[in-house]
Amino acid sequence: MPKIAVIIPTIDKTKEYLRNCVESLRATVDWDIIVVSNGTKIKPDYRDIKGITIHLHNRDQGQCGAVNIGARVARPDVDYLFVSNDDMYYAPDWNKNLKFGFLVFSPNLIEPTNNAGSAPPFLKFDGGLTLEGFNRESVDRHIKNIVNTQREENEDGFNLPFFIKKDVWDTIGGYDTKFDPWGSNSDTDLQTKIELAGIKPKRLRDVLVYHFGSKSGTFEPEQQTYWQKNWDYYTEKWGFNRDQLGSDTWYCKDMINYDLLKYKPSWMGKYDKS
């Protein structure tokens, strides 16, 4: 089994989701769990959450900076980083079909039936949109049934949570912190860097994680100015955007136009033959 460090960025308002996430992970794997909380002047107290290996606090809010900090403190002999949202739940059988071998890969998600923003690859199940409405037992049964009976092919795809080889992370420099404090479009930027390095991310459709969805507030209307700023920054950095290319980010289709490409780092194409 490879050595893995889990990195979970979080903010105060989602502490109870973090508790649910960490304790469910700790019940299923023995990996290091690094939590990076951010965005408040007073360091939050997470000592009551069982299972955190390392807790760090970053005063400046932002998923990108938080994950990068977590990656820096991971043990030097780690093989993979596993980046998770704090509003994810790991059922007892979530990792039964987990297999390594890809440089970058994601589990598939199960999201609540009433999550209007759920993406096409994700499965839908009425397990609760909030912790208050969360039906843990039914989610556990549903995931167990799928992982035991349905063998699905891997596909091209990228989403959180994701595993990434530490060497790949170090090569591409992790997240671009210019997308903070709200992080919109930062995952697309990271995904595009992964593909620019010569890697096609994969999704393991029979490895399943429950995701409540949109609890941090990144996509709330009052953060629209940040979304637009990040969209414009992505476009300027790369020389194109998803709309111009007709990209399908969920299935890693048409992510890069090399004729328009402006961002050409020295590691471009490093993993083409991997």
C-alpha cells in the first residue's frame, strides 16, 4: 500500500462537516490526516475532532493556500496526496475497490438528490443535503451495495477528492494561490496543469464518496465578483477558457488548445510517456 497523506482545507462554518469527514476517514484508513483551517484571526480549536494527525491554521482564507500548506508539511516519504473537501463522508466500504497505479485519479461521488448543482458523472441518492438530514445508515447500505455488485470501468475524469502522486504535485507546483480567497476556477486550473504535464486524470467509478456539496459558500451570489476575477485570471494565464474551447472538465475533454497556449512551464509534457 502506498503511503498517503490526506489534506483537508476547512473554515469555521463547516467544522461539524469536517468532524463527520475526519472521523469517517479515520474509521476506514490509517493515513495521516492534515487539516488546514483558515480565514479567521483567532485560531479555531479542533482538538475535539478525533482522528486529525496535524492541524495547522492559515490566517488568510483560501483553499489553494491551505492545500499547498498541507502538502508542504506531509511526510517526505509520502507517495500520494489525497485532497478532500471537508463536506465529504467516507462510508465503511468506500475504498473496497480502491486501486493505485494512476498518477492522478479521483473516486466518484454520490450527491444528494436535491443538489441542483450536481455534475453529470456523479450518482444521485437521497441521503441528506445537510448533516441535520443525513441518513448515514442508508448511505452506508447504498455504497456497500454498489461497490459489492457493480463493477464499472474507469474513465477519464477529475474531481475532488483526488489522489495525486507527490512527485507530480511538486512538479506542477500545486494550486495557484492567486485564485484565493474563494477558489473558484482553481480546480480547473490545477486540472489543466496536470494535463499540460502529460497526464490524463482518471475517475474510479466504483470507489464512492458521499458529498453534501457547496457548504463553504464559494458559489454564493455575494462571491460572484471573485468568480469573475478568477475566470478572467484563468483566461489571461492560459490564453483560453472553458467556454472558448468547449471543454468538458468533468471528463477531461478539450482542456488545452496548444495554438492559443500562453502558459508554457519547463515541466510541460514531463509525464507524456508515463
